[in-house]
Amino acid sequence: MVVDRNGGEEHADRIFRALADRTRRDIVRRAMHGTLSVSGLARGYPMSTTAVQKHVAILEEAGLVHRTRRGREHLVQTRIDTIAEARRLLGEFEQLWRDRLDRIGDVLAEPEPGGSR
């Protein structure tokens, strides 16, 4: 079982649930290139600023972005440490499957009992 060091399975669930949405993945990508305002982000989507704010709140709760206020603006920046954590978790799953495939290969390579291959 994969357990996240920074808060357990619940934290991993929040990360991947947040990343399951196309718009949120795009917000994370766009915010990787620099700090963006929520209103600036909203101009890139066919939805209201309020809807984009809700997406940002989910990303913030998952730790994928950091939001700060500058006057009336809300600025969004990707938290690369959480992206690295998601990558580490996915790497653990990948290794698990690679190990399983290796074991399957070993089983298939074993000679059949009482027969020759």
C-alpha cells in the first residue's frame, strides 16, 4: 500500500482527485509558468470567474497551488513540491507493476513440471 509521507492516503486522494479534472490540470500547467491572477486564468476558460475560483480552491486544498492576495487580486502559483510528491506516488505504482511483470516473466520462464520446453 502506498502511503504519503505528508498526510497519508487522504492527502494522495485530494491530489489525484484534483488532478482528475481537465480544467484543474490546465490551471496547474499554466501556473507553472508563473504567478497568474484568478481573473486572468478565468479569461482562458468558457466559465465564470467564480467557477475558476472553485477549481483553484480545490487545487489549493490539495496543495497543488498556493494562492495569495495582492489588493483585490488573488494570485495563483503552482507548488512544485506537491507535483513532485504526486510523481513519487505514481513512481511507486509503476515500480509495483514492473515488479509484478518481472515475476510473471519468471513464472513463464520456468520449465513445465514433467515436460520440456
